[in-house]
Amino acid sequence: MFVLVIHILNVLHCCVFVCLFLTVTAAEPWPENATLYQPLKEDQILLSDCASSLAVQAYLRMCGLPVQVVCRVNAEYMSPSGKIPFIHVGNQVVSELGPIVQFTKAKGHSLSEALDDVQRAEMKAYMELVNNMLLTAELYIQWCDDATATEISRPRYSSPYSWPLSSILAYQKQWEVRRKMNAIGWGGKTLEQVYEDVSQCCQALSQRLGTQPYFFNKHPTELDALVFGHLFTILTTRLTSAELAERIKSYSNLLSFCRRIEQTYFEDKRLIQSSCSL
């Protein structure tokens, strides 16, 4: 009985410590030297990482939170999740848009605070759609399309390293992505089927957006940041084929949406151009 009481007290002590830690973290102001890490913009970063990085930058700008973009050869290996981008804020390191949204929310910065439960669920559903369709399509084209993998993805991904490490890392990455594609049922798809998936995703996004400036009327949410990051990057990235961008260009309201966010939150276009340059 005594041992049980001691155990309960230890658990309560841990809970109190965690609560105090979260309270202190939330109370800390957003620092001016917050940093976002991504691969080298000129020679290394690929379409999917570029899109994910731009989505996080757009989200932080929409929140009014300053962040400095820093490019590192080993950004992928520095990330706690192994995924790009990640931010370094104070003594915290957080990777990917979803966790970063939760992190900023804990600090009192949220774009979806005004949404009701139904709207919030709808927003999350559309974010899943973007990740499951657009992000997966980007990864497929990068590593499963032989022409793109040979001419763009492997050379860029391995560019900072000397041979034979460069070849080893590039082929290892390609093998990892192709294994993932097989696991989720995309391995047997043709390129045309992937393009059609992108078209269907864009159609759903276009219908939800309609004539509104943002997906939930007058104010942007993390969904707007995510969609912008992927659409803008696809539209401005040169691949072996322009078909991916052409699928997006079929939807005029999505093009206007991208221009609106670029003009509103990226006044200095050099900032957005320098973050993703393939």
C-alpha cells in the first residue's frame, strides 16, 4: 500500500512538472531569431520539400511570426522526424506543418481559432486530401518517374556529396520512396493516373474555395498555407514535363488564390523565389 501511494505521488509530480513546462513554454514570447531549416535552395532541395517548406513559411507569415530561413546540406538529418522543414525556436525543435501548428497554438498563435467544430473537421479533411494526393504525387514524380529521377531528383539530392556517397544516398532515398509508394498502393500507378489524381484533388479544392478569398471566407487558416505551399511550388518549378502545373492551371480560382497569398504575405518576391529555386 505504501509503495502504491509513493507511485501515485511520483505520477502526480511528473504531471505537475509537465504542466508547468507547457505553461512556461506557452508563456515565452516568439523570439526574433526563430529559424527554419531546409536543404540548399540552389542545388539540393526537391519539389516536395520545397512545397512543405513554403507552406510552413506561409503559415508563420499569416500568424505574424518572423522566421529566418537557413539552408543546410544535412537539414534532413538534423530534423527530429527526418522530414523537412523544421523550426528552431528557443530551445524547441519542431518539424512539419502539423506539429508546428500545434506548437504555435500553445504559444497563443492560431489561424483556426474562430472555426467551429464542423469547420475544423472539414479543414483537417482537406489537409489530409492535400497530403495524400498532392504531396504523394510530388514524391511519386520525383522518384518513381524515371526521367525525373535521372535528370533532376538524384543529381540534386546527391549534389552536396562526393562519389560514391552521393550515389549511395540518392539510390537509398529513391528505394525508400518507392517502397512507400508500394505500401500505399501507388507503386503500380502510371504517370497519367497520378496526374488524374492531382486533377481530382484540384477540382475538390477549387469547388471548396469557390469565389471566396480563402477556404474559410475572409481569413486564412493552416489549410490555406498548406495548399498555397504545394500549388505555388508546382506552378513555379521546372520539371521534365509541364503537365503537373498544367493540371493546376485549369482552375482559375486556384491561380488567383496563389497570387493573392503571394501578394499579401510575400511582398518582397525575392524572399519567396529564394526559398525554392529548382
